[in-house]
Amino acid sequence: MKILVLGAGAIGAYYGARLLQAGASVSFLVRSARARQLRAHGLRVHSELGDFSGAVDVVEAGDALPEADVVLLACKTYDLPEAMRSIAPAVGARTAILPFLNGMQTYDLLDAAFGKASVLGGVAYIAVALQPDGSTRHLGAADRVVLGARTPQLQLLADDLYGLLARSPGLRAVDAHIAQQLWTKWVMLCSGAAVTCLFRGTIAQILATAHGRGFVETALAECLQVASAEGFALAPDAVAQIKGLLLNPASAWKASMARDIDAGMARLEADGIVGDMLVRAARHGVPAPTLQAAHVHLQVYLQQAAAA
């Protein structure tokens, strides 16, 4: 299977390496600086589930792109418009796009550009970080991927891609109801990002305050109401799993967007993760004051970062 990975940041590098180990033909479409780094030092992944180190095929924007069987999108939501323009030459009539991006705005944009019949659904539960030397470090041992066909036309390809991923370490699954999986992760991430960004702390630190638990519960309740209004009410066991993370007094979890704030990043996925949830809340008349407060905080941060 010929796979084009858009981006060789932490997610793209990690799963590109796993697909290479599984026997796929993988190319990485990256910016010039990352291309020079990969050509000089190769792709390096450090993980409790097994390391990877080796030379990889690298292409840059403007290079000739052969048609791919699968395009794996592993960029930030704010880079998606540019990413769609970059991958367009590699997307043929039988190419499937698999986004490992958060939120449903991603799918609205991809469907409009390439058609729903070309876009798989994918969820990755993993913590990885790009290191200063260009390598990727897997934080912990958790690695779970769920993918699925959003249209009948993609079912065979989804099954083939699952078979390939299943040769790599980690938990792998195909879900016939992948849209529900996408919403489940978004609800968890949006509510968790709202509170950890707003209060600049881990779940444990927030819950240790006088009113922190109430804020977390309210943020989660707002997201759950939006999901229900959109036709994707979460099952009780899914809600219990989210509460097990976000209401655990010992949880050191913090959303990646909160870690980006800690690192002083000038761009955030504020609109794709929190802002779009608010758009859908307004569409259905769902009150979401906690999410609004978090989004205001994120917008002020971005204004300050731009001014600096």
C-alpha cells in the first residue's frame, strides 16, 4: 500500500514509522527545514513499544507527487487549508484520506474539498512529542487507533488499512460507527482543553481547588449537550471513561493545546477544538458559558502572542 504522510511532526513521524515497519511504502510530505533534517539524520522514534530509526522517502511542496492509496493527514487543524492544497496532486479517484486531527470541522472541510467518499474517519489516542533534535518520543505506552469507513465505498480500503496497522504494536480497531468515535474524542478533548487551558494546570491541580470540579463537570456537560443535539449522544460507558480521566484527582493529564500555551506557541487549535463546538452549541441553542470563557481566554492569548 502506498501511503503519503502529510507532516512529520510527532503524530506523522510516529505512525509513518509504524506503517513502514508494517510493510507499507511510505513517503513524507514536509516543509523544507524538516526535509533537510530527515535527509540528514533519518526518521527516529523512541517508544516503549519499540524504536525506529532509518532513512525515509521525503518530498516537499512543489515536488511531483505520485497518486497515493492513502493520504495520512497529521497536521494541526489550523494548517488544514494549506495541507489540503499540498496533498491535492496525490489524491486520485481511488485515494482515501485519513485525518488524525481533532474535531468535526476537519471533516466538513475535507468533505467539501474531496468528497465524503474519499475521507476515512480516524482517531488516535497517543501522547507523542517532537524533540529538539528532530526525533519523536512516545510518552508512555498508550497507543490506540480506531478507524472506519464513513461511506460504503471505503469499507474495503478501511479493512485493508486496519490489517496493515494491526501488524504494528498498540491497540487497533475498525468501527462501523466511526462518527460516534470522533465525537467521543472531541467531547473529551474539548472539555479537557477548555479547563486545562483556562486554568493553566493539570486535571489534578484543577480538582484540588475549591471550585475546580464544578468547572470540569460543567465544561463536560456543555460538550455532551452539543453532541446530543448533533445526533451523537455518548453512551454511558463512554461518558464514564471521560470522567475517569477528567475527574480523577490524581490525573496529571493536560491537553496538548495547554502544553502549547506553556511552550509559548504563537498558534493554537482554539477554533478547531473549542470554537467549532461553540458554533454548534449556538446552532442548537445550547448554553455554553464555560466553553465561551475558555475560548475568550484562548483568543486573548493568541492576540498577545501575535503582538509579542
